[in-house]
Amino acid sequence: MNEDIATLFSNNKNNVHWRYAGPSDKTKPIVNADNLLHLAARIGNVEKFLSIFKKSIESDARLLEYNNDQENPFHIAAKMGILPSVVKGIFKHLESEKTNPNCDPKKLENVKHYVKEALCNRCALDKSKKTPLDWSLALASMAGIISGGAAYLSGKVCSEIHDLHDVSTPVETFNNTDLARYTYMMTEKKYSKILIANRGEIACRIIRTARRVGISCVCVYSDADTNSVHVRQADESRYIGPSPSCLSYLNIEKICEVAVETGAEAVHPGYGFLAENPDFPRALQKHNIDFIGPSAETIEVTANKITAKEAARKAGVNVVPGYMGKISNAAHAAQVAEEIGFPVMLKAASGGGGKGMRIVNSKKEIELAFTSATNEAEKSFKDGSIFIEKYIELPRHIEIQIIADKYGNIVCLGERECSIQRNNQKIMEETPSPFISEEVRQKMYVQCVSLAKQVGYFSAGTVEFVVDKDQNFYFLEVNTRLQVEHPVTEFITGIDIVEEMIRTSCGEKLRFNQDDIKLTGSAIENRICAEDPSKKFFPSSGRIKYYDKPGGNDYVRIDDGVASGSEISTFYDSMIAKVITYGKDRVEAISRMQKALFECYIEGVTNNIEFLESIFHHPNFIAAKLHTRFIPDHYPSGFHGDFVTEEYIKIFIFTALYYSVSARYQDNILITVYNHNTYSVVGKWKSSYRLLNITINDDTDITLKVEKQGSKYFIRHAGMKAECCIFKPHVAELSRLMLNNETEGISVDAVKSPISGLLVKLHVNIGDQVEIGQPLFVVEAMKMENIICAEAAMVIKNILVQEGKNVQIGDVVLALLP
């Protein structure tokens, strides 16, 4: 636009839109559709604008007020990418006015106030009251203290705002979406489109933040994910290959091709897959596409556990004793393990998530553990390298979340306790840790910052430690990516970690320092997984018939990527959803998690919801007596349901009675007598009559999972299970005389596969005599190798499924001699 701003000013100064209220009419809203600042921003001629702005100041014009319904001109400038120069120019000019002997200091401060007000006032509206929100964003932006998509203002800044604005009412809450979008637009470099090189819940999670800051998203999908939720939520989606991850989500060339075709300016890798593969950011760089994460060089050092430990040593970080070289074969592994001393941990050098990890207690276990760990690592990360370290018994697993920019600023966002694990994989995380002291936390911070500086780290990352009973901590590894459990940190800090990753990738400096970080309250996360806790947590697959979850609010968050009808594939990780709760302390967070899990319901796929409920009612968990062997120690034979207490026997009976008498009607009242006491029971159904909320005597309010099969009622709550039957008195008497004709479900002449997947290894041949505990075959499912062992002595008669073939749950793999 070539039109001179002076001409525009002259042509518009008598326009009705340029009216302004006098001092006696301060509260009257003023229409100003074509604000001076708007015009200046559009033209970009700041100097000429300033000279005219000075004249308007001298005439005491209040040109910066405008109607609530008009868009703030500064936001227009922000969208055009010239807001910083406009704002800096204005304030530079105003500062220079202080030397003017004719300048009225009070008037100058008033003008500063008007400019600050215009910068943010009415950036969002209170939709219910139709009133403008306070202009706190202006000062917050300048002070660099906006974080997580919301203004978390210190008391000092709030006080300053009140003084300038001459108001006594509290600062109102901003619309987080508008706030994040506008502050993001103020950065000099910004993305308009990113590609998410992942799937499922994490893809959906990244989409939410990207949309909030005005970025469109491209998602990728394989054959197995054609109808997935993340594909439906994306602005664009592209097919990248067959279901096996090596042909799709690990295909660097194809993902780069899609990023170029769709015009993506950056790629967010999520977690897993290519997130910690240095070849991926290098490949993207060739196409001038940013990788939202650390540099390839940093990943190369830190994502590999061997080189990461070497870097940690140089940075003065405590490390676990072990052999840092590459283990060449099983014999070499046995030699090293004996030198270190059993028990030892075999660990994949690349990746994470518990894959490629095996605890070895004796030399005879080495060969199988080495082979299995190597294969698993190769298939998950395309790197079968293994190293060995001393296994610290009964440790806690505690990690520190870090965030760093490209200018050397590094901030720690608190720790996460991740000690509740099965098969070396986390299923529950919380922050802050109920174990470590503030002194230990600060020592961990110092070592994390030292390591981050050593490797030139930027973006979000996690430094993991094992901590012994005396709070001595030892470095485990660095996760150079977004962690599954990041939501708990977001809850207690108020920082959106995905947004910060995007901002640092754009080259923005961190908007907070270590002193700004306050850990407020307590947050806990559970991972709902498709697996069978009664069968060594073997993964399960299939179609979700029904899916119900608690509603999200300020205290409960659900991160998922599934819906009723979604298919849980054997090709990928078993996680279905994450449930996160927040409380003012750990007790409240646990209480809210217990309630949230009561309201979670999944049918069609075997899952761990009841097992998680059991843990959250376990006295040792509530007492925070945690370590990484919590599950093996307290559930040595898996989870088969908790003991039903006397109190819950009564509740379960009432539930079955209510179901049988009130059938499927809402709000019916059942009056019943139990142990000579009269009870009133009222029920409410939800989730297609799968969940029943009952109130007993207007006191006990509880949600139970109820299912009717024939004449039996199967009731579940808080990890407890009960099978109930309702008979008339004479039928009940006769039923006691009936023989139980149920037979054992275990076949004595065959071994069946307990899971669906790919049979990758047979450990037996026809005619072999097998002892209890001896490995029979290995089934790969959901990126994990599952070793199926003999549960009794047997002789192999025939092998019905060969290596390389798919098996379903219940398929006969081995026929046995009687």
C-alpha cells in the first residue's frame, strides 16, 4: 500500500469512527474501526505515524479506544508480522519525549497506559457478560512472563496493572486459545503448518496445541490407521504405507516426501518411532523443514544410552556402574555380567519405553535375554545395540523435565515419580515425587542443567534417574523427546510443553526462568492399555465396542486417540488413553483418580482399568511406599481381582437387586432389607447401561460396572469383582444341591497362543521333552517380544504354526503327547 499515512489521517480525522470521549465520558465505548495504529501497521510507515501520534497526544485525543466488536489493530499487525517494530517504535518515541521540556510527565504516562491498553484490550471477550477483559497481556508480553498459553501473572505485575488502569476489580481470566494464538503470532518466525510424524493419542494431543496457536496440522497414517481418530482430527492427512511400522511410521523418506508435498514448515515427531533417530532431522534439514526437537547432533549423543552416559560423566553427573561398550554377542554379555556382578540390566542403546530391556539374575538367563532384547531393539528402533549395567534393586525411577532454548537458557520443570512399572514400562506417573527432598531436587536440577549444557540441548527433554532408599540418584538416560507423562508436569506448572517445543523450534527465547517455576499441587497419570494383567500383561487387540470416559475439567484430563469402533492393532503400542488428575495435594489427586477410573469403561478389548483401580486402593501405594518392583511384589501372579470386603458385598448385592428389579429405568427407588436393616437404593445408568451409579440411603454414592450374562450379574468396582445370582428362596435352596459342571479352561493336549501377533521364534522341536518354565515360542505383538513358557512338563507331539506366521488368541501352536 503506497498511500501516505498523513493523507489517510487527514481524510479520516473527521470521520465518525474517529470520535473520542472527553474526560467526563471515560466509560463510553468509542467506535474506531480504522484506528491510526491499524493504518500505520498496514502501511508499515512507523516514523510518519509517530509524528502524527505525537500531535494527537498534544491535543489530548483518546484515539486508542474502540468498540468491543472491532478487532484490535495490534493483532492485525501481529498477523502481518510487523507488531514488534510498531510497538518498539512507539515506546522508543514516548521515552524520548521525557527529555522534552514541554512534556507533561503525567500526560506521557497516561499515553503509555493507552498504548498498553490498546495492545491487548479486548483481545478476548467474556462471552457471558460481553465485556472486555483486562489488558494484562500487554505488560505480561513485555515482561516475558506469559507461559503455557495463559497469563500467569505475579502479584507485582497484577498490582501494576491495577494502578495504571485505575481499577479495583481482579484481573479476569483470558481466553487461553486467543491468548496463545496472539502471543505466538508476535514471534518473528512462526509456522503456519506442521506435520505430525506419529499416531494415536499423541498426534491428537499435538493437534490441540497447534490449533490453539493457529497452526494447521498434517497427519500421516498406515493401513491399520486409515479410520483412526487422529486422521479425522487433522486438517490434512496422508497415507504413508502398510501397517508394520518399519514400512510406515519409521519410513523417513516417505514422511519427508509427504512433508514437502503438503508444504509443512516443521515436523513434530511425538514420542517413539522416529523421535530419537538423528537421521530424521538431518533428512528434514535437506528439505529446509524444521524438526521440532533437539538437533541431530544432540540426539546422536543423548538418545544413545552408551554415548549419553559418557557425556553424563563428563558433565559431572552420577552414573550407574556398568559396561559402556557395545555388547557383541551372548557370550560377551555373559562375560561382562559376571565381571559387574548379578543382577544386571541388559538395555537397548537406542530408544526407550521399556523395549529392549531385560533383568538378568544368573548366567543361564543371559543367552535368551540377549537374543530377545536385541531383536526387540532392532524392530523398535532399527538399532540392536545392547549395553549392560548393574541393576539397582528396589529403586525408584524419578525423572526431571527440562526445557531449553537455542540461546543456552535451560529450565527444570520439576520431577516425575515413575516407579510403578510392569515389564520395565511405566503405567503410572506422578509429580511431585512423594519421596525426594527439596535439597535432592535441587541437586538433580544442577546435574540436569550441566548435562544439557554439555550436549548443547534445546527443546523439551527428560533426564531419568534411579534413586535408592537413601535418595542417592544415578543417571539412567536422556529422552530427547516429548514424554508420554508430560501432562502431569503441565498440570502443576501451567506450562504447555508442546507449545514451548514449537516456540523454541521457531528460535524464540524461553519466556520464563527457573525462579518463575512454581510447582503447585499434585498430579497423577494412569496409562490405560490394551493388555491382560492376569496373563503377564500380554497385549490384547481387537475392536472397541463401547468407550466411555469421565468428562474433562480443571482437575481431570483425558488424552486419547480412540472412540467406540476404533481398532486396537497388534502393530503398535498397547496404550489406549491416559487419565490425568490434579489436586491441591497427593491425597486429593488420588481421590479424583479413583473416581475418574470408576467412570472409565472399555468393552471389546481386554484392558487394565480394574488393575489400575486396584493399585490406587492399595495401602502401600496410598502410603507412597513405591519402587520399580511394586507390581511384581504385590501382584506376583498377575491381577485376578481384589478381595471383596464385607461392606462391598452388601453394595454388590444391592446393585444386582437394583438391576434385576428396576431393570433399565432411571431413578427408580429400591427398598430392601439387609441384616435386619432397611435400605433405600436409587440408581442412574450411563454408558449404554454399562455403568450404574447408585446412592444408598442418600449417603453412599458410588459408580459400578455391571454386566448381565444369562442369570448372572458381573459387578466390578475398585479392583474388586463379584459374580452375583438372584434366586427365589426355594430355587436358592435347590441350587446348593446342584453340581458345578464347569470344566477347567486349560487344554492338556495343546499349547495355545495367549495373544495375537507374529510368531517370531520357536524354541522347541517335535519330540522335545520340556520342563516347567522352559521357553516354548515367542510372539511379537505391539512392538514387544513376548516369551511363552511351559506351565507344566510336556512332550512336543507336533508344531502347528511355523515361524513367521501370524497367530490369534487361542490358536493351537503346539500339540502335546498325552
